[in-house]
Amino acid sequence: MELERFRQDISNALDASSIVAITDDKGVITYVNDKFCEISKYTREELIGKTHRIINSGHHPKAFFKEMWDTIRAGKIWRGEVKNRAKDGTYYWMNTTIVPFLNEDSTPHHYISIRTDITDRVIAQTELAERTAQLAKAHDEAIQANLIKSQFLANMSHELRTPLNAIIGYSEMLMEEAEELGLPTIAEDLAKIRNAGNHLLALINDILDISKIEAGKMDVSMETFSLSDVVQDVVSTVCPLIETKGNQLTTSCVEGAEMTNDELKLRQILMNLLSNANKFTDAGSIHLRVAPEARDGQDGYVFHVQDTGIGMTPEQMSKLFQPFTQADASTTRKYGGTGLGLAISKRFSNMMGGDIEVESKFGSGTTFTCWLPDKKR
Amino acid sequence: MKKILLVEDNELNRDMLSRRLVRKGFQVITAADGGQAIALAESEKPDLILMDMSLPVMDGWEATRQLKRREHLKSIPVIALTAHAMAGDKAKALQAGCDDFDTKPVDLARLLDKMMPFLQADTKD
């Protein structure tokens, strides 16, 4: 009696927790619990005497059920996730365990299936997989679109430069002629055309550079060069600009130092940093200091560009190196520029194995520090 | 008067640069592609060649290589001019045999600075 009650308790526990069905050795249903009826939406009377084909969803291939039958006929336990169809045509997913009840000779005489409802989980998984696939597709498309944009910009910038060269060249030529002919007002106007042309060219060159970087077409070319020559060249190029703003430029550079890295890119970085310092400084001073500095055991040089200009807030600094972004939109209106110079300089210095950092205090100047490795050692 | 061969396929750039060089006191002859450039170098014996690199038919790199292979032409200095202000282009031009390199758009003062050493060293005429 004790044993019988124990069996009943187990049976009650099973019925309370799971969806249970029992079939004979042919798969004909001999017992279903309430939960089975509830989820399949069939009555007990409709189920008893039928096989499980009544709830077959058609989702699984024949081989799936063959493998199941082969397993349980051999007296082994089968586990699987099965999609079923309820009487009203809706689908549900079952985590299914089928246990054979065996004869003395180990052949099954009945099978019990114990199921739990995993419909929500399967739907969630399916949705997640779909969402992941959509995201991956969107991600690929975004990358592709960005690449196309960069290639377009690179091609376009090249196309734009050819007629621009003619505009700059002819206005310069006519300017010389006007000066020689003693026509200063015409020479001045021609100078304005040339200057505007040069400005436009600088903007196009920046766009070309950033799009080349983004399209992965910017290469680093190693050369050994004299640091003081580079500094001297850059300083003599920016000097006229610096004088127009009433600024003072001082430099200190190690004498006779040679460096191996990408010379053109270094020139461009220094040009950008110095013209940037000049842009945001009025009647102040700008100091360029070049000094040897090893980082992480790698020899290199550090280039400090310090100004006494308007400085930046931490918020402004955080956006500084992003392309197409200046400290804020009003900066673009007031100070001009593409907002690409610092982004290009940062990417260049990273490509060259170094980095650029900035320190600034709103209202009291900014210091850019660019460190670049010397690749010859 | 020094004779300059200007090789440039863009008509505007060719016209502009040749006129500016004439105004600086040079005699200027022009070619629009690499093949013409070699033919003119043979017939005109210029003192210096300004060579655009991106040219139709035969590009500037190939034209320079061919010029530098000819015993009687290889002493003519060639300055490469290219719109591609790219690192690596300088090396590529020098490898082809160019004697110097300048980027377009032409900065006339800068270009003249690069031309002068070759023209002063030349004492043939």
C-alpha cells in the first residue's frame, strides 16, 4: 500500500509539472493528462486511440521521427525539441523526453512522453536569430555604403582639383601680368580669386585625405629625413599666416636630428597643428617644441604645439578628433575650415605608430602633443 | 635662352604653365603624351623636361624610363609633376629615372627653385 501511494504521489507530481502522454508499443495513445489536452486543444476522447500524428506540425523531416523511433524501440531514452500543431492550427514547441517501459526481454511495451512548453523560448530564439541576421545585414550595408562614399569622395576630389588648378594658375599668371602692367587694383582682385582658389583646394585636399583614410587607401611611406629641415620648411610656410593674426611663433628643435617615418604626413600634421593654433589665437604666442622621447622602449620624437588662444572646454575637447566636427557648429561659422585637419592629423599619427593628445583650459590656451616613433632603430 | 619641354595632357594646364614659363624667359615646347614627348626630346634637344605623370597613351613614368635608356637623351634632366600628392609617388618617379619631383598645382616660385640647379649646371650653351 505504501508503494502504491508513493506511485500515486509521483504520478500527481508529474501531472502537475509536465505534459504527459503514454502510448502502447505501436505509438497509439492510451493516456494523456490534462495539460496535454490543454496545450493540444484536443479532448481526451479525441486523443485516446490515435497516434501522435494528430499533432504533427509537418515541421520536422521524416528522418527526425525515424531516429526517434529507432532510439526508443531499442529501449533507450530519446530527448528532443519538437514542434507540434494544436487542433486550432496554432503551433507550439515541446521539450520532449520519451522513456520506454520495458518487458523482461528489454522490448518496450509502452512509452511515456514527458514534455515541457518551450514555445516562448523558441520564438524568442527565432526572433533573436532574425534580428541578429538583420543587424549583420544592416552592418554590412553600412560599411559598404561608407566605402562607396569614401571612394566617391576620393574620385570627386581628384576631378575637382583639375579645373581648380587652372583657376589658381591663370589667376596667378594674370596677377603677375597686372602687376607688371602697373594695374594694382586688378592685381589685388586677381589675388583674391587665387586665394579663394587656394582655400578651396586646401578644403578639397582635406576631404581627399580623410576619404582615402576611410577607404583604406592611405599608405605610410618610410623615409629618413632631417627634422630641422622639416620644421624650418613648415615654419616658413605658416609664418605669413601667423603674422596676419599678430601672433608670435617660436620654435625649439634638436639640432641635426634625423628621423625615419612618413615625412609628408609629419609635415601635414605640423601644418595642421600650427595653423589650428594660429586660427584660435589672436595677438598671442605659439610655441613649437621638438624633442626626443622614448615611449614603451621605442625611440621617437615629441612635437608640442602650445598656444595662448581661446582654449577649449572638456566637452569641446571630446569631439575634437572626430571628422567633420569642430568644437561646435558656431566654430565652423566663425573660424572656417572643414573640421578635418585634426581628424586627419590624429589618423596620420596613429598610422605612423604614434598618437596626438590635447590639453586645454577654456580661455587660457591649448597644447597639442604629437608623439611619433623613429622607425630606424 | 633655355628650352623647356613641357609634357602635360590637360590643355588648360599646358597653356597656363607654358605661358608663365615664357614670361619667365624660357623657350617652351609642349607635348600632350609620352610618345610625343620622346619624339620632341629627340628632335628639339630641350635643356629640361617637365613631365606630368598621368598621361594618355604612354604615361610619364614609362616615357621617362625610355628617355633615360637612350644614351644621347639621358642627360636631359626630367622633373616629374603629378597631381597625386601622395607619399610613394616621389619614390616611384625617382625610380623611373626622374631627376626631381614637384606636386601640382604648380607653385611657380617653388618649381623654378627646383629647375634652376639643373639649368645652371648645364654649361653646354
